[in-house]
Amino acid sequence: MTGQFPSRRVIHITSSISRNGGGIPPVIWSLVRQTLKTGGDSIVAGLKDAHFEMDSRDAGVSVVGGRVVGPRALGFSPELRRALTFEVRPTDAIHVHGLWMYPGVLAASLSRLKGCKRVVSPHGMLEPWALKHSSSKKKLAGWCFERQNLRTADCLHALCNQEAQNIRNYGLRNPVAVIPNGIDLAENAVGSKGAAVLQEFPQLKERQILLFLSRVHPKKGLPDLLQAWAKTRPHEKNWVLLVVGPNELGHEQELRKLADDLQISQYVVFTGPAYGEKKQQLLSAANGFVLPSHSEGFSVAVLEAAAARLPIILTKECNFPELAAAGAAIEVPAGQVGATEGLVRFLALNETDRRQMGSKGYELVKRSYTWPAVAGQMALVYDWLEDKCPRPDCILTI
């Protein structure tokens, strides 16, 4: 059974629809593009920031933004409220991405006002590590608005079975749709694109590259990886660690100091964030991928690495056991011990082993994690909420 996109629009609401939103905006834009391909329509709404105009340009759908009044962390935007109150109609479905900020409050208010069905995707924000980070603020937000927002949602969306369990552990009993993130294989195809980026970073030339591609944030486990890098000394086998991603909370400065203290600075390269063609060049240049995260919903970066046919080291907390089961990844516990184990096992592989792992990852993604399949499942959820089809198999109920 394949979901179809009828005349109903989907209103995607989140805090940031620009690159500042991390992994959430790419998911929204991919869902929107797939919706357009199947004849449906969408509106994308979020808070304005420095990259809002550039990153929403040529979206192909209506984009609604609002300036923030007061603290950015809360995201209160009367402008966004006015615009969406005018735009949203009763036949729309509202899909909220992310938690703890005003856009979720606005979405709940609009669903009550207009009579729209509402889906909420926490995107890993109810994971145990995530809840402990800034826990006092999240407890206050939960008490003030977020628990009520979640309890009254028509459906919650989990990216994997473990996230569904974490949703239940938070005390929520709503229906939960378990649907992973997806990837566009054509957009993420890599070939011999790596040469250009090697010109920009000459220290990578003639080296084996282990790539980290994600936010440079404490939850990503990079201190554990640097400690493991110093222990296992992979540079002696001509490897360099390439850290690619936006610096958050000043974490890159902490990591640079740690690399200096561990005397491995010459074997760790920080590039800052990379998007579009540059990101594809880095994936093409890499020989392996690592994500030592303490908490993930379902990482798009891991999907991108698998689509690039890279062998992968990841933690169990990345919630992608299917990759290791397919023989495409080395899965270890989060922490310094796990990171060390992962590097030791990875460095023991020969080039043929690594290529075989990469091929297995690509085949798994091609089979189960493309956007047409993912968006089709999401369309079924919207249809089911409107009593237009039987309950999809992806829906878990109490």
C-alpha cells in the first residue's frame, strides 16, 4: 500500500528551516520535494535567522517566516503566528519538527483553532542524553507547555524503535509512527569529486581520511574520539581525522585544545561546516566515516555516508543497528572505551574489507531508506489520521 498526496496540504513547522537548524531542515526539505513530485503541496514555516532567506530560496513551495521577539532560545514570534493563522485551513495537516520552543506551542494552538490533525516529530529530543542536557530548562518547558503539546498530538513520529520506546518512557501514550529518515541517492551520488577539496586542505593529500560530519556539539562524543585517536595512533597507518560541521557552544575550541594536549593536532583537521557540493566532495575524498555520538534520533549524516559507500564506525546510541547487522558498520557503545574499540577494529580492516562494508551500506540504503519510500509512509499516516485508509503497519498503539 502506497500513500498518495491528495489536495490536502502539509504545514511543516519548526524553529529553524535554515542551516542553523542542524539535521531537521534537510529532512523537511526532502519531504517537501517528494510531496511535490507526487502532486501534493506543502507550506514550510520557521523562525527567521541570518540564513533564512538564502536557505529557503527556490523552495518550490510557500515559505512562511517570523522574526523572534525576546530570547532566541524560546523563539516567540507574533509575526509567525499572524502569518500562519491566515494561511492554515481546516483541511491541512500540521507536522511539527522538534521540541522545546514556541513554534510547537503555535502548532498546537493552530490545530485547535482550525481543527487540523497534528503530527509531532521530536527528532531525538526525547532521548535520555538529550533530556539530561539543559535538563532544568527542558523540565520547565515541559511543565509549561511541551508535555501538553505532546499529549494532545494526534500522532507522534519516531525515527526508530528505540526512539519510540523513549517516547513511551516519557509517559506518552499517543499513537507513534515509526518511520526513518531517508536519502536521495541521486543527490548524494559521489564519484571522483574529492580532488577539489584536497586542494583546499593540502594536509589531507596522500592520507587516509576518517570523516566526522555532523554538528560539533558535546553530545557527538568527539572528546572520546580524540582520546581514542591518541591511544590507537592511526596516523602511524597514514590516517587523518577530518572533523566537519558547525561549531556549537564553543565546542570546537575545546576540542582543539584537547588535541594540542594529546599532541595529535597535526593528525586532526577541522574544516567548519560544509554544505552542498563541498559536502559531497568531502564524502568522496573520505575512506571511512565515524559518528561517536551519545544521542541521536536517526542521523542523516550516517545515511549520507552509507550512500557514499563509506565503511562506518558508529555508536549504539546512533540507533541504527540495521547498518551493523548488514555488515556495513562497526557498532560500539558510546564513550572512550567504545571509541577505542571501534578504531582498533576499523584499522584492522584491509582496503578490500572496507570497500565491501561500504557496498553493503549502499545496498541497504537503496533498499530501505530512500525518500519515496519514507515520504510514502508519512503520507499514509496523514491519510489514516483523516480516516482515509486503514491503520498503517508503521503505527504503534498501546
